Amino acid sequence: MTYAYLFKYIIIGDTGVGKSCLLLQFTDKRFQPVHDLTIGVEFGARMVNIDGKQIKLQIWDTAGQESFRSITRSYYRGAAGALLVYDITRRETFNHLTSWLEDARQHSSSNMVIMLIGNKSDLESRRDVKREEGEAFAREHGLIFMETSAKTACNVEEAFINTAKEIYRKIQQGLFDVHNEANGIKIGPQQCISTSAGPSTAQRNSGDIESNSGCC
Amino acid sequence: MESAERGQAARDRVPRIDPYGFERPEDFDYAAYEEFFSTYLVILTRRAIKWSKLLKGSNSIQKSMTDMNRTFPDNVKFRKSADPCLQKTLYNVLLAYGHHNRGVGYCQGMNFIAGYLILITKNEEESFWLLDALVGRILPDYYSPEMLGLKTDQEVLGELVRTKLPAVAALMDGHGVLWTLVVSRWFICLFVDILPVETVLRIWDCLFNEGSKIIFRVALTLIKQHQAFILEATSFADICEKFKEITKGSFVTECHTFMQKIFSEPGSLSMTTIARLRESCRAKLLAQG
């Protein structure tokens, strides 16, 4: 299927917070109560529609255990969006956010859009981290924030799509160089730049458009 | 005579039939055997004490083992409702191992390996020693916090492919696919959940016998056999998908033929070559930081 853009995402966070379950809910619309452990990195994809544009999300789901960080770091590079996930029923997963964020910022493009996700919102009775704490953390570090439930699918769709919207907005503002794949964005095959990009991008990157329009 | 008396005394103490069911021969040297066994018993006791001590101890390792229930959710023997439930056995083996080898502790992936060992040996303590043979001796530094040995071996595979199957290496380079992305699970889980059970067990037999080189033989065989198929890939995602596909089907199910192939298909693979590549890849990784 053709698409205007491909955005690369990475899902990070402690082990057992529900990274793979969020991905499974988003790509397959189902929930697996006991998900196999993710070893290294897994991979999923889905098409979404932003502003009438087909956008392909290519999502990298990483292993959460500390040992694997030295491996998963190599995937940060070239991601346009990151979902940083903690478990609202386990405070230590919230406490580790700073270290995850440092890692992400250090190894990714500065424009990467980061969505903070407090997962397992269906387990209200076992809640250990207040919603307000998540919001405050996100505000302080310039992240978007949502609470989700991979089990009930609550906000899962929104989390992935809002991240895409923000990336798309940044493209339109010309903050992303869409021709540099290291930014985690790829223009779809057989896409004409002038129709796929927003007007402001067209202005800023007019030079590139000239050189690329020949292949459309 | 004194030695004859000792012999008779030992004969009175040592049963005529050994613990394995064999009748002892007429000329069996009871005195020597009794002497050997008194020494050996000390070793067995020491190991038993070590084992029971390993199951106790600090809880820092227990903390990292929160994900045990995610080992083989599709295996009935690992379900909570199973009796006996192998989750508990698995927990003991890994806890003991974490205490035994503190430099490694518990690293995800080891649970799958220990899980298989338990399914096969049906014995906690034996699984522990076999896990130690793999993690502590056979595999070079796969599960330590920086996983340097693992990263090294993934690069070594990349180099071997570059020499033996240059077209595949060129495809990977062209699309910027890192080897770690497509093969990390092969190495970390030693093909558990990647290849069929019988095939994994045959590979492990060779692994215990011949060492970590076998992993490269298996990987190279899989890639070589499906070279044309892999080369059809036209994108990054395609390549990842193809590497999943090549671990399925009759080629890997027919484990006996598969094992014969791993010794012929990849061609010569000397330990000298592996050692040299490991050295250079490790140096490169260390330089990258």
C-alpha cells in the first residue's frame, strides 16, 4: 500500500510495563495477558491517516531489561517518535523514566517526539503513580502525555496517532529534514513531494523539491 | 591378612548390586571402591551444600526476576495450574545461578535456556550445572551487563557472511540493517522459540560438545540455504521479515538432515578464524564505546 510518509517509532521503558502489549493492541487490536518476553528488538507496522495523508508507522519494540540497553541504543538513532512507557501500578518504573529519557535524548535526533505513556490504566485499584505525577513529569521534560490501557485498548490508538500528528506538525513547520532518513522519516514511494508535504515545508525546502520533483 | 580383612569388611558394607542395578562382578574391589566413594561423597556433599546455599541469599537478583511468568506462556507445564508447575523450578535454577555467577546475575534470555534444560532433565540441580556450562564456559560473555560477547559474535557473523555470502552482506549494508536486529534472538536464546524443539535440542548437543562455533554454523546454514529468498527483499522491513521466515518450514523441521547440512553448507570454519574475528570485532566495538 502506498503512503505519503513513513515514521519510525521506538517503544522504550522498563521490563513488564506493557510495551509489546501496546504494540500488539495497536497493530492487531488484541490483548495477550501474558506476552512472551521481548528479546532484543521486535518490529510492527500499521498505516494511519493524518490530515488526509496515509502515514506508515514502523514501530520498534525493545527489550526493557537493563542488560539490553546497550543493544537497544542502536535503534534510537533514526527514530522520529518514541513512546516512553511506565506502569502506573509500579512506582519504580516511573522512577526510572529520567534514565530512559537521558538515554533517548543522548542517542536520538533532537527533534524526536517523545510521548510519555502511563500504561495499565485499567488497574485503577492498584494505582501507584498518580495521573498528575505523569502530567508533571511530561510538562517538565517537554513530552506529550497519556494514560493508556493495552488491555482495554483505551487511548492506545490515540497515543500512537497523537505522536504521529506531532511529528507531522513538526514536518510542516520545517523542523524535520524529511530527506534525511536519520530523522526517522521517509517519504513514501512514488510520492510527489509537493502534494505530500505541508505548505510550509514546501516553502522551506523548495530547493529540495526542485531536485526531487523529477521522479514524481 | 590385614588387607583381606579390610576387603571383607568393605564387602559387608557395600551392596552387591550398584545403585544403577548392575550386579558387581566377582572380582570387584570393594575396599578400593569404598575408599573412592568416601572421597567422592565429600564432593557430592559439597555440591549439595552449595546448591542449598545458592537458593538462599540476597534479594537483588530476585528483584530482577519479575518476568519469570513470561517464560513459555504457551507451555502447559509452565502454567500456574500445572502440577508440578515448572515456574517454581525455573525460578530456583535462575535464582541459584544469579547467586553463583554475580557478574551475570539474571539476564532475560537465560530463562528460555534454563526452561529447556528443565524440560529435558526434569531436574533442578542438573539444569543448574548445565546452565553453568553454557553461560559460564561455552558461550563467551553473552549475558553480562554490557553483553559484549553477544555483540561481538553478532558482528563476527556479519563478517563471516561478508566473506561467504557477499550478496547478503551487501543487501544488509544497502538497507542499513544491523545484524543485531535480525539475529540477536538466535544468539541470546540459542534458537529457542526460533527453531523447532527437536532441532534446537540437536543443535544444543553439538553446542555442548563442540562449543559456541556451532551457532555460527547454524546461522550461516540458514542464511545460505535461503540466500535467493533473502535477496528478494526490497526494503528494511522486508529483510527483517525474511529473516523470520527462514527459520520456519521443512528445512528446519527435518532436524537430522539439517544437522548434516550445518557441517557441510557453511564450508570450513576454523576456530582460528573465529578467534581472530572475535578479537577484531571486539576491539572495534570497544573503540565505538
